[in-house]
Amino acid sequence: NIYYAWSDASVDDSMIDIVKQTTSYIKSVAASEGILASAPYDNYALAGTSVEELYGPVNLAKLKQVKQRVDPENIMGLAGGWKF
């Protein structure tokens, strides 16, 4: 787990770019070592991460089926977080 923190909102874009660069670098090194990169844990994923990247296409399809069955009126859609 790598932790970044800053207190000056004017550097948000730069810091988020650094986080993305770090993530990309770690994934590339892992891939070169034969380690498959898994999806980020939801609570650690940056805003803008797609639900496809988080869950993968197969799991996302299953999650959509479950959601339709248990939440047909989309009540959970009123909450924050990733939408699918």
C-alpha cells in the first residue's frame, strides 16, 4: 500500500497524475515479473476508474444481474460510488 497526502488543493491535478504514474509503473514491473495485475480495490481506486476496470467484464455482467434482481428500483443508485 502506497500512501500519498498533500494539503494544498492547487496541486491536486499534479498529485493525482503522480499517483496514476506510480500505479502504471508498478503494474508494468509486475507484468514483467509475470505477475498479473488485478483490479484495484474499490476503496483505493481513483475517481474516474471504470467499473469495467474494477470488476472485469465477466464479474460486471454478473453484478448487473444480481443488482437487477435485488434492487430493481435502483435504490442503491442514489448512493455514492461506482454505478453499474
